[in-house]
Amino acid sequence: MQQSLVEYGSRRVIITITAIFCALLEIVDTTIVNVALKDMQGNLGATLTEIGWVITAYAIGNVIIVPMTSWLSAQFGRRNYFAASIIIFTVSSFLCGNASGIWQLVFFRFLQGLGGGALLVTSQTIITESYPPEKRGMAQAIYGLGVIIGPTLGPPLGGYIVDHFDWPYIFYINIPIGAIATLLTLQYVRSPKYAEKKSVSEVDWLGIALLAISIGSLQYVLERGQEDDWFTSSTITTLAVTAFLGMFFFIWRELTAKNPIVELRVLKNGNLRVGTILSFILGFGLYGSTFIIPLYTQSILGWTAQQAGALMIPAALTTAFMMPLIGQLIQRGFKQQVLVAIGMTIFCIFSFWCYNILTPDTGKDAFFWPLIVRGLGMGLLFIPITTLSLSTLKGQQIGQGASFTGMMRQLGGSFGIAIITTYMARQNIVHRSALVTHMQYDNPAIQQRISDMQHMFMAHNKASDIALQNAYKTLDFMVTKQAAVLTYMDVFLYLGILFAICIPFVLMVKAKKHK
């Protein structure tokens, strides 16, 4: 008979808090380093390309381990595996803070990513199984707090630490939380008895190798593609082919192996199939918009990292407020597809609103309400998608399903950021060329603008020829900035269109009736 892992009272509260903190640790660390890269670069004497590996290595470690977490939990026992992951993450955090060279830091970040990937998916499984089936909507709401708030907390927290302390402390803050989480896990988390351990000879080593090669190569291509000019780079081309062939042979291996490392047959469940696709789209929108808004405010409006991060906090609080309410709606039988469709509609409104308010000098207040709307949309998307995905799964399948949705959300974010950065780099050139063609020198308005700026510089004791040069440089800077703003506007427009296209398909999904 299958063991029940449902918990009650204070025990369930402690397990839930432990799991949320572990999920938060992992997600905050994906974004907290972004604001410290300049300090790391100067301190470790790294180039811009080398410092980018601090983010890439973590993402690769993360995405390799996520699909394997269900199997590893069965092999070593969930409690032991979860505790080991927290210890790996915590020790790696200490080592990251003490790194004396850039490649040391990159290696420790990769190890941190391997520990962190397990935290996210296993946290979701632990919370889901600690609640009875009728309360799983609320369980996903609680878990969703960490997943949605985490990326938002990273930049302001990182900015504060870098401004007031030093960059190693962005890693050191993980140590006390990790130590407490390890002790609570060993004391309170129980391991299910779903499967017997496999002997070393029965382990799907080929599957593990193919998974690591294909997913690792794909993540590298997505993270570094734009910087290396995509397929003009032999490394990117080789790894893209490796990722494709690796994934093909991995799928073949998993469908034919006696003891597969990733149970692909669980995707026969229709709800999970729909959920994995929606998780990919959610990751695209969540990480894409979390990436682009701070980038716009810092590069165009000249805000500090702390100011840019703080801008996202009201939206995160809105999502936090929404989560329990949406959990209640699902518990009362509200259709998940309808909630997802409403969430996508609200996200469309946010995207089109941002498209309309962007200018080279948009004020801080202009972002408040659109970001509140984004917070509402994200709340309505996350919980219904995760509950829809896992609603008809039982036992070990819950962990396998959580692995798929977690991996697809991560890959959706990676694809989103890769596509957005590539599009922006290309579209920026297009907009700049279009603006320059409209600026004919014989145009009286242009001549008057240059003359006014020249006189302004001359009033600040500049010689006539130097003042004229400065006037041309200023005009060129204004054109470049306007082209960048138009590019950001396009990104929001197309994000909105993408979500709008998905709405009718979501409404066509038929959920299986279940208790």
C-alpha cells in the first residue's frame, strides 16, 4: 500500500516554511549576482566574456539536474537527497565567496547550480505531497510565493549588499539559511517508499550522460549565442548540433531503457503535457519581463541597480497577496484553464501598457500600475498551471511531473532571454537606420537643433568647432537612445501578442474530471 505523506498541524507548517526557503534560496541566486558582476570583474581581473560565465555556469548546472531529481530522490531517499542538495548549495556558496580567480568562481557556481536545481523541484514535490489532494491548489499557491518573488528579490537585495558590504556577501547570506534548512529537513521531511534502489549496474549511465550533454549544450547555446554571434561561431554551431543529436538519442534511450533516468512515459498524462507547454510560456514571460524592465530603467533612464530592483517589489507583493486567493478559487472548483486564460489576458494588458508608456525619460510613477497588473497576471498564471500539471498524478509521478514543469519553466526563461537579447541587438540597428534616414542635414529643423546645441556648448566656454562636434555627438546619442526605446517597445508589443495568441488554445484544453 502506498505510503501517505500528508502532514498536519505544526509539522506541516515547518515543512512548508523549510521548502519555501529552499526554493527562495535557489531562485534569488539566479538573479542576485547580476548587479554584482562589475564588482566581481574588477576584483577578479576578469574580462566581460569571462564574467558572463558566472551566470551561465549556474544555469547549466541547474538545468542539467532538474530532470534527474525524481530519479535521484528515489535512489537516495527524498529526505537525504534534499538535505544533500542544501549542503552542496550552502558549501558552494561559501566557496563562491572565497573564490580567488574567475574560473574558480565559475566552477563553484556550477556546483551551486547542481545543488540549487534540486531544491526548486524537490521543494515543490514536498509541499504538494504534504497537503491532501483537495488542498493542493493552496499548496501550489504557497510554493508559488517563492518562485514568483525570488527573481524580484534578487536585484534589490544584491544591490543593497554590494553598496553597503562587498560582493562575496551575496553568497555568504545563504550559509545560515542553508544550515537551518538542513537541520529542519533531517528532522521533519519524510521519504516516500515508491521505488527500490537500483544497483550500480542497473543505473542508466548512458541516459545521464546524454541528458547532461544535450541540456548542457542547449543551455550554453541559449546563454552565449547572441554574444558569440550565433551560428557564425563554430562553438555555437557544434554545440547546437550536439544538443539536437543528444536530445534525440536521449529520448530514444529513455523510451527503451529498463530503468530510465527520466520517466518520459509520464507525459502520456494529458494535463501534464499541457502544463509543461504552459510552464515554458510562463517562464518566457516571467523571466523575459523580469530581465527587460531593470535593463530598460538602468540603461535608458540611468537608474541604479537598487532602484531598478525596488521598482519590482510592489508587483511581487501583489502576486504574494493574490496567491492564497487563487488557491482558494481552485479549491472551490474554479477551472484552471479559465484562470490561466484570465492571467494571460492580464499579462497582455501589462505588455501593451508598457508599450505605450516607454519614452527616453519615463517617470518612476508611470511603471507602478502596469507592474501591479503584471503581479496580478503572474499570480493567475503560476498556480493554475502547476495545479493543472500535477492534478491527476499520483505517487512518484508527482516528482516526475514537477521535474518536467520546472525544467520547462527554466528553459522557457532561457529561450525568452536569448530571443529578446538577439532581437534587441538586431532591431536596434534597424530603428537607428530608419531614424537616421529621416534626419537630412538640409532640414531646417535639424539645422536649428544643431545650432541651438552649439550655442549652448559655446555658452559653457567651448570653442566654436568643439561646440559643433559636441552638438553632433549629442544628436547622435539622442538618436541611439530613441532607437533603443523603440526596440524595448517592440519587445513588449510582441510579448503581449505571444500571450494573446495562446489564450484561445488554453481555453480549448479539456481538463479531466478528478476529485
